[in-house]
Amino acid sequence: MRLLVVGGCGRVGSMVVPRLAERHQVRVLDLAEPRSPVPNVAYHQGDLHDVDLVAELSAGVDSLVFMAMGPFGGWGEPANMHKHLDIAVAGLYLTLTGAHRGGVGHAVFTSSMSVYRPVDPGKPIDAETVHRYPDEAIPPNAGDFYGLAKRLGEEVCRNATVEWGMDTVCLRLCFPTWDEDWPLQGSAMQRIIATSERDTGAAIDAALRYRGKGFETFAISGDGAERTMSLAKARRELDWSPQDSTTREA
């Protein structure tokens, strides 16, 4: 396929673009330059809010992959919150508008399981807290700035389906982790749900092939034993399951 990857120079983009480039023709749009340019990938520096630029880069493209998000620096400070909400809502809307004008009929949005509140109200959170997320049939309910940004981003994708008939696939990722750093070191919950680089790339590649279904969401996690969430929908409809799992049943 011919892909336009927005945010392809960020953390997740840097993991995934080399894998996508093995199978697809890839263009990347990002404000930043690539840290390690991938051969045969066309890099373009520019702003995702620039509808005309996105429309130009979307010419002849089969699918848009939107991976842009706000920075980690200053996490939770007002300017940081503003950036996350701007990119996931206004930025995504403008990017999808440009892609639609360019003739793109399919998009993949890297969302997050953070669209759900992490624990029951009043339940203490510590390094060993393990909880279970709802499945895709339950509407998201996050209220923190990051979860809300992703939650609203999914609604922007749904709007693109309603308004333009665009297929939009939202992947609710869980701690994408470089293969060299997997399994992830962290809290009990992080260790269970972290998703390896190769599994993250495989999920995005599967979503690129998922067409004609309108708006859909999928939980994507390294929790192969499904201690914390159901991966049944991804297994059934995307033919995807994690190959790297710290909780895989024998």
C-alpha cells in the first residue's frame, strides 16, 4: 500500500515506520526530522494542521496512519495538556480533512487503553495494582487530559466515518516498547500489558488491511493471557494476537 504516516518521527513512529516500509510505500509528515532515516521512506517536514499540505501529500495514498501526540516533557502542565488535546482533536480533525480532500478513504489512529479510567473510584493505586479494562463494547470514560485527548480523538475518527464514509480504525495501544527493552520494567500493570515493537507494528499492519467496516476500535496489548483485558475482537477481526507476552498461557 501507499501510506501517509503523520507523526512518523516520534517514539511509536520510529518503532513502526521501518516495519511498515518493509511492505509498503511510506511517506512521513512530521515537524521533526527523523533521528535515523529509513531507506526508501519519503520524509516531509511540516505541520499536521496544514490542510493543504496534508491534501497534497495524500494524493495517491491508500491509508493515513496518525501517530502524532503531544510531548512527554512537562507532562501534565497546562502547556503540555494543551498540546496533547490540540494534536489529538483539532490536529487530527484537520489532518483527516486534508486526507479526505486528497482522496484517502481509510485511516488508522493510534489511540490508547487510557481512554478508560484505570481503576474503580477510591481504589488505591500502587506498583502492584492490577485491574481489568472494559471491552470495546463499553464507551470510554477517561477524564484525565491524556485519556480524554485519545477519547476525543476516537470521536473525531467516528465523525470522519459519519461525514465522509471514511474507514477509521482506532488501535488502543498499551505501552509500545522497543524490542530491545521488552519485557518492560515497571509496575505490575505495565509489565503485563506492555506491547513489543514487533507486535505494535503487526497490529498497525493488520489495521491497514481492515477495510469496509466504518469506525472500529480494538484493544491491543501484550497481555496474551488476557488477565487485564479481552483481545478477542483483535484476534477475531484483525487476526492479530501478541507474539511477545509475559503472561502467555502454556
